[in-house]
Amino acid sequence: MTEPWERHAEWWQREFTDGADPEYTEQILPMVAEHLAGVDDLVDLGCGEGQVARVASAAGVRRVIGLDPAIAQVDTARRRGGGPTYLQAGAAGLPLAGAAADAVVACLVLEHIPELDEALAEVARVLRPGGRFLFLLNHPLLQTPGSGWIDDQVLDPPEQYWRVGPYLDEATTMEQVERGVFIEFHHRPLSRYLNAARSVGLVLDHMAEPPPPPGFLARAEEYTSAASIPRLLFLRFARTD
């Protein structure tokens, strides 16, 4: 999992950080900030170059620790500063004491790693009772591999619809997201995430399926006809006692 992110860190930073990506600036970062109200100690799991962690610090979170397995991401996060502390670590083994945080955020991270159960167990371990886990991921139903907008002009009359790929089948794919850039994705149905979280004491208490933000639609004309199809799923869990 780590090697592609080391090799493609510069691509990620160029395309998705520092205001370059409207889904982050218009949707993801404001959503995270909203749900961090009252948080003092936050762990940003798979923090990349730190944009979520910096937003948390700017929102008043007292202590923010960003963790990422790719040193190329951690080094850039440290250079960009903004308040958080950054450490190199994978999601399945966090270098933190138990009950160290009252919130953990994982933003577009867990669908890229194979160790889902181990990662969620670590989230539960480092959370205090009553703490919250903010989990943002590519929508596991509507962004399943093979999904996409179909404009079928062969049929009479023509049909337009959103095709959903093989949703129930867990699968690992290497997807070319840009020329020469291949990223590993692990597709899992929603029930897999919810049941795995519940098994370690994380209980869902909020869910959102926001539509794509205006800035994304303005840059992706091919998606405009599917503007009612969410790309993002947001799940907020509470850590039980």
C-alpha cells in the first residue's frame, strides 16, 4: 500500500491539496471542520500532506496528530506546518497510547488499505469512550468499480442512467487515475464497513451522502447529468464504553 503513495505523493499534492481540488475545498474540509466542534485531541489517520489536519488546527482543535505511512507525504506535511504534529505510521499499528484522542478522522483512506479490521480496531483503541470517528470514503455503492454514467444513444428512445458495478463482491483493483499513476482500491459493500466498526465498539450515529459540489461539476461536464449521484459517503461513529 505504501509504495504507490511514496511514488505518487507529488501527484496527489499537486492535484488534490492547497486549494487545487474543489471537492476538498467546497465539501470535505468544511464537513470535517463542522463535525470537530468541541474536539480537543484529534488523530488524522492517513493524513497525507496534512490538509485535513491543518483545517482541524485552524478550527481550534488543541492537539492534532497526523499519521501517514508515506514519508514523502509526512515530510511535506511537516514543511507546510500549520500546527499539527506528524508521524510516519500505518493504519494497522498506531504509535499512540490507548484512549489518546476524543476524535479520529480517516478521509479517503480505508478504501486504499487491505487491513480494514486491524485499522478499525486501532481507531477504537485510541479513542476515548464517547469519542467520535469521522469516516469519509468514496461511496461504496455508487462508486463501485465499473460504475459510471451511461448515455445510451443506440436505444430508441435513448436512455441515460447510472450503472452500478458488482457491489456485493469485495475486490482489489489497481486503477489508473492519471496517465502513469496507478492506485490500489479495495471495494467493500457498506455492510462490511458497518459490521466491522460495530464489532470493535464503533456505533454509527450520523450519515451523509452529499451531492457533488458546484466546483467539481463545473470542471467535469461529463458528470453534470449525474449530479444527483453522490461520490462521497460520510459516516460518523461514536465509541461505546
